[in-house]
Amino acid sequence: MFSRSLLLTALVAALLAAFSLAVPSGPTPAEAANVAGVSAGGEHTCAVTTGGGVKCWGDNNDGQLGDGNSPTDSTTPVAVTGLTFGVATVSAGEIHTCALTTGGGVKCWGNNFSGALGDDTTTTSDTPVDVCAAAGCASTLSGVDALSVGGFHTCALTATGGVKCWGSNGTGQLGNDTASAGSDTPVDVCAAAGCASNLSGVTAISAGDLHTCAVTTGGGVKCWGRNFDGQLGDDTTTDSDTPVDVCAAAGCASNLSGIDDVVSAGGDHTCALTTGGDIKCWGDNFNGQLGNGNSPTDSDTPVNVTGLASGVAAVSASKDHTCAVTSTGGVKCWGFNPQGQLGNGTVGGGSDTPVDVDSAVKTAPPKLAWPGDTDGDGCPDERENSPKSEAVNGGGRNYLDPYDWYDVNQDGVIDLFTDILGVINHYSLDGSPPYDVTYDRGPSAGPNVWNMTAPDGVIDLFTDILGVIQQYSLEGCT
């Protein structure tokens, strides 16, 4: 069974493999091949490597690259000081960055005027500092499962389903029943006004510019903070310094439900993915970022995104535009487009309904060299001629059985969920070495190894997983 973190990592990998990045700076192809996750901030970007390190590039005026070299910007990735391994995820905000360690701690760096680094100071740091557990910093924060950096605040989801936030709080985005200058150490998010108890039962969080949202175990969504444009979704435009339920629709006869563990808080709008694969958005719509064809009218309750009633795998809300990944691996975007951020081959204006990201930017990855193609038809001999035997065909991967390999529904398309993730799930690592070929696809002799490179004991996304997917694509195998 896949964890959501692996699912999202696979989404990132699929996107990076499917699109060429025609930009003047950033990772080299070799560096990109070692990326496990990426986060784009205000004017900088950070990535987690497959080895658990962090590299950042872009604006460094406030030390947000974490390399100890502020204010020198970098057009290529630089290593974050002290974080060469042991990092699970990274989240980049407007002018600061935070990383979640594999041990459940949090380290932050960059601008700290609002206390967004959480180290019991307001001193900016161009190298990572530990986030404190509470005021006084007698210990450091631990037991964190997920992390989200907003404009000038940061929030963490704990292993017990609670939420802690720190940093700017001028509009109540920390959710602790106050709207103040902020907190330079984590505070608990309250369950409701009066703060008789703390918020619990949370499965996902997202920090926006000046507001924060969370998905609950029952599939509902709660938001707090700025609400000038209706981004809290509670049928009002009143700020709230404690969580409020997002309504199902105008009039708020019931609360929003059926949300998958995906919510994305943007600049002044929010979007959520339902278990049925459709998207609901609410808040600022001046530039069409809600995608309902009704720009510039804001909405203080969720609206449906035009043309995306199903088939959506992921959604991400930015300041003035929104993008979604479909279950077939496509990308659709909507909203403001002055720098071409919709990816549809145009610059300027925008769209208040989803447009396809231009297929012209898609590039097919090169096929790997395969030593056994006697007839030269592009289909490996092993897949073409081997008997239907799981013992023979690559340690349990039966190429002749459409339900045991990639094209599960035989539609001629390698789609992310049905095919790719299905195969990865079926042949994922089941434990520590020694590896067994039946399940692990780990080191073994011959061309059938899951790990296509040296047997390093690590199943990495680009070299191994995507390499195998490339090798057994449909091309030439009719």
C-alpha cells in the first residue's frame, strides 16, 4: 500500500520526466536525476535529493538558500549547510525555507523578522537553525509528520494529528485564538474560538500567504487566518484566528466533505482535491484562479473547476494561478499568465478555466540500451518470447500478463495511477537486505534487475523506477 508521501514523490518524478525545463538556471540534468522532491518559494527553489540532502537556488538576499553566503544569489543549486543527508521534505516560502528531517524534527533558514524560523529569536539566519518545541527553547520540536511554509509563517502537522504554527500572525494565520505580531516558537492551533482544546484529527496541512488550511480525518477542511477574499470558505469574508469549517456551498447548509488528503492554500485562494478526483476552489478570483469561468467574482464558498469533474490526481494553488495533474499524467492550469505560467504557449492575460499545458514542451525520455532484441523491432526478446512464468520473467514481473505489468487496462497509454504506480506498488521494497527478486527488484544478476544501475540497495526514482518504465514502454511491442 502506497503512502501519500511516495505517491506525491512519484507525481513529482513523473512531471520532471515528462517536461523539459527551458529555463536559464537551475539543476543540471545530472542533478535533476537525483531529485526526490521540489518546492518553489517566492523567488527561490529548493529540492531534496535522493540521498536526503537539500540544494537551493535563486534569490538569497535573506539567506533563504541556506548556504551561509547571503546575500549572494545563485543560478545553480547550492548545498544547504549541514543538510547533506537526513531530510525527508523541504518547503520554500516567500523569503524563508524549512526542512523536515527523517527523525521528525524541523530546521529553518532565511528571513526571520516575523519569527518564521521558530528558533525563539527574530534573527535572520543564512544557515539552518533548529525549530524550538516552545518558548524558552528548552528542547527542539519533534514528532512532526508534515510541513508547510506560508508567506511569513510556518505550520507543522504532528504525528498525533495536531497542528503547530509559528511566525507572522497579523491575520490569525497561526490559529491560536489571537491575531498578534506573531510567535517565534511553535504554538498549538486551537480547535475553535475560545481555545478550550487544540485542533486534532488532521491528515494534511497547507500554509498560504496569510491563511492556513487543514484536511481532517473525516474528509472535511478547516481554515484560519485572512479571509478578505473568502479564502477560508466559510461563507463570510471575516478573518478568523481559529479554525472554521469550510462550507459545502453558498448558504453553508452543510460543511465540505469527501476531500482526499490534498489541500493547497495559495496567495488568497484555496483548492482541495476530492476523493472522486474533482477539484473545489474558493477565495480570490480576480485573475480567474478559481477556474470556474466567473472571473473576477470571488467566492467565499467552494466552486467547481470547469471541466475537471473527475480524473484529477493532484492540485497546487500559487499566488494568482492554479495547476492540476490529471490521472493520465497531463497538466492543466488556470489564472494569471503575465510570465507564461499557464504553460499553454502564450504570455499575458490569463484564463478563468483550465487550459492544457502545451504538449510542445513534452519530451520523450531516451530509451535505455537493451542487449536482447534479436529481431530489432524495439521489443526486448524477453518480453516478446518468454513463457508465461513468473519465475522466469524478471523475478515475478510477467511481461506477457497485461495485469502484471504496466498497461493494466490495455488502453495503450502508460498512465500514472493504473499502470506505473500499480507496478511500483507490486514490486516495491518489502524490507531490509538481503533483497529477494520476487518482491524487491533489488540487486541480482542479468538485465532483469529493478535497480538498473549498480546494486546500491536504493530504489531511486529516476535511475531505477523511471528507467524500468522507459525500458518497457509500449514502443515496438505490439
